[in-house]
Amino acid sequence: MYEIVTRNKNVEKRLNDYIRKRDDIYNKLKRLKIDPRRNCGAHPLYGELKGKWSCWLGSNIRMIYKIDGYLKLLWLKMLGHIKFIKF
């Protein structure tokens, strides 16, 4: 099973807020930890974000992460409503 980690305190705070407020997000994250390439509509990104993955945690809540298969880590890069994610 993978572990979700981040180095950004703002992203970590936003993740904890979403988990606290919405049970469905907590359940989706549990499924994503099992298989981050197939669950929750996960898909690889292209262009500037090549090497990263994305999935939707809610109707407008997007999560962008990088998968470290060796250490079994999901490096959370960006999380939030579409208007908060800046590329």
C-alpha cells in the first residue's frame, strides 16, 4: 500500500481539510493508496506535467501527484478546486 506525502504545508492543510469535511474523499484516497494508477480515474499527465498523475477527488477537486513505486509513496504536488491549481 502506498503512503501519501507532501512537502508543501498549504497542500497538506488543504488535504486534511478535505478529509475532515468529506467522507467520500477519505474513501477515495484509501482506494488510491492501493492502486494509484487505476483507482479514482487516475491518469498520466502530458506536456509540462509529464511524469505526474491526476485524479478527481470530487466534482471539481483535482489531485496531482507523482508515484514513487520503489518507496511506495505518492508525492502530492497540487490539490484543490480547479481555480486554485495554477500551472
